[in-house]
Amino acid sequence: MPTNFEDSRLLPILDKVEAGQRLSYEDGVALYRSHDLLALGHMANIVRERLHGNITYFNVNRHINPTDVCVASCRLCAFGKRVRDPKAYTMSLDQVWETAGRGWTEAVTEFHIVGGLHPELTLDWYCQMLRGLKERFPQVHLKAFTMVEIAYLAQRAKLSVRETLERLIAAGVDSLPGGGAEIFSERVRRIICDHKITGQQWLDTARVAHQLGLKSNCTMLYGHIETHEDRVDHLVKLRELQDETGGFVTFIPLAFHPDHTPLEHIPKTTGFADLKQIAVARLMLDNIPHIKAYWIMMTPRIAQIAQRFGSDDVDGTVVEEKIYHDAGATTSQSLRRGELLRLVREAGREPVERDTLYRPVTRTESAFTVLV
Ligand code: SF4
């Protein structure tokens, strides 16, 4: 097919993409600087179709956020609350288990569990929570805890990250969602999340998890005060760790939602920026299998278009998302399975329901006890 790029500076990168060669740091910066979105999408789509053909993945999951109490007070965050904040909540163990089972359907294959850094909830409490979930829902995959939560639990329990992860695995953790990475640049972290672990600690925690056999996702928060160079540096660091461990399954770019945060003056990302981010991620992260367009953050409309710009996943049905809705996300809190199927099919892709580790899930509509 003849290629008509508006930005001719991208042509040497196209040659590399077609030859399956790794892109450099400088290539990454050139991609971000370009406004030729269709060229970026064209190149990202080459990689995406080489890896996944026409398939777009989705899953049927439920989010559980056991507490929004957090000691970190990151400026990027509208979710975390101080312990004495009258609007803060902390579920009891029974409430966590009850939430997991609310509107229960056997279609759910994954619980996605993340929350604040609570100053009183102990590692034992979380282990009990996990064991209780496994007892009640033995077939459901538990994707739980950001690297930040794991490091905090380790610090409070006076254990190493490795020992902490070993306990969590023994109690039922099956994989890690990969949140809390934000942007690895220390200059930016000092401003947006100065009480959080460093970028290096995030990477070290992921490394240990992968060494223990856990798969994880990885993320990047974009659209705040970071530069193009910061973003490329972040992607390259993820790529390097992946070369070492092979433990990352999916990269999820997370658009910054400024509402109700101390950084409220920063404008929201645009559809153009979101699609560019998806495309650059697909092009730079040549060793991470999947790129997710998380519809909660991007809106279902942009997540749908992203299936032609490098993404091969639209995330799941979610059910009760709190974190980005506290920051002003205007998307619905859940999507029914049928709506996800329509989004994907209208984009000309073939929807494949997956479990957390991308094994296809087959079922008939009549197998559902509750419509999800
Ligand atoms: S981003 Fe995470 S660690 Fe930071 S305040 Fe929010 S919940 Fe706490």
C-alpha cells in the first residue's frame, strides 16, 4: 500500500517498523513531537496486526477498592482521603466479600483490587481478605495491589518486598495490576506524588514480583507536567525491565484526570493526545504483548478508535469504578458485555473475551445468571 506521510521525518521510523527493528529513544521523542496522527496510527497498526491480527480482547471483571484512606496525599489524586476525612471509607472484610458478590454472575473472571495506603490495615488483614475471596469465589483470578501498595505493606510489616509478595501469593494473589508507576522521572514525581515510592523502587518491586512468577501489567500516567522526553524515558525503562523478566503482559496508558485534585488547573487530555499515546506505546514497547485502551479514562469512543491506532484491548465491564470517577471521569461506571462487543465489532475487529492472562473464555449468553 503506498504510504503518504505528511511528516516525512517519520519515514525512517516506518522503515524500522516494517523491518521489525527496535525504535530508539530519539525515535520515541520524534514520534511524540509529530502531529501526523494518521502516520503514527498507520505504523502502530502494522505492529498491532502483526501481533494480534484482527482480534480485540476484553474481559468481564469487577473492581473492588477496599479503602480510599491514604497516607500519601499525592497531588495527582482525587481518590485518596485522609483518615479523618468524613468522606473517607474503609470496608470491613465482610463488606469486601459482600461487594465482590454483589450482582454476582459466574461470568466474572477477575477481581481488580486496589486502594489507598491505609495506616492501620495490616498485611495480615489483606491476606485474610484474599483468602476469604478465594474461598467464596475460587474460580476468580485475583489481580491485586499496585507496586506502591506492596512496598507500603512491606514497610509496615517490616518485611522485604519479596517476603511480602510471598505472603500475598500464598494468600491468593494471582497477578498484579501494575498501577502507581505514574512517570518515573524523579523531577516530576517530586511535584505530583512526592510521598510515593521512587520510579526505581516501582521497577524493583515489579522485578521481584516477576522473579516470583507473578505476571503484572504496567502503566504510565500522562497529560500532566511531564515532557515528551519523560514519557520516552518511562517507556524505555519498562522495555528494559521486560527484556530482563518478560513479566509484563499489558501496558495501560492512563490519561491524567485533574478534577478535584490540587492540579485542577491542568487541562484534560484530548482525543488526539490519547490516540497518539496509544500509538507511541505500541511502537516503543515492542516486547510487551498487549496495549490497552482503558475506556474508563479514554471514553468508550476513543477506546474504540484506538483499536485502529495500536491497541488490542478495551479492558472489561469494570463495575463500580471509583478512582477516576472521583477525579471527574464522566464515563459510565460499567459497560455491559453486549456494549463492549458492539464497540469492538463496529471498529471492524473481532472481539475475544479473555481471562486476565489472555486465555480465551468461551461461553454462551445463556450461561449468565445475571446480565453483565
Ligand atoms: S495516588 Fe495512590 S498513593 Fe497517591 S494518594 Fe492516591 S491512592 Fe494514595
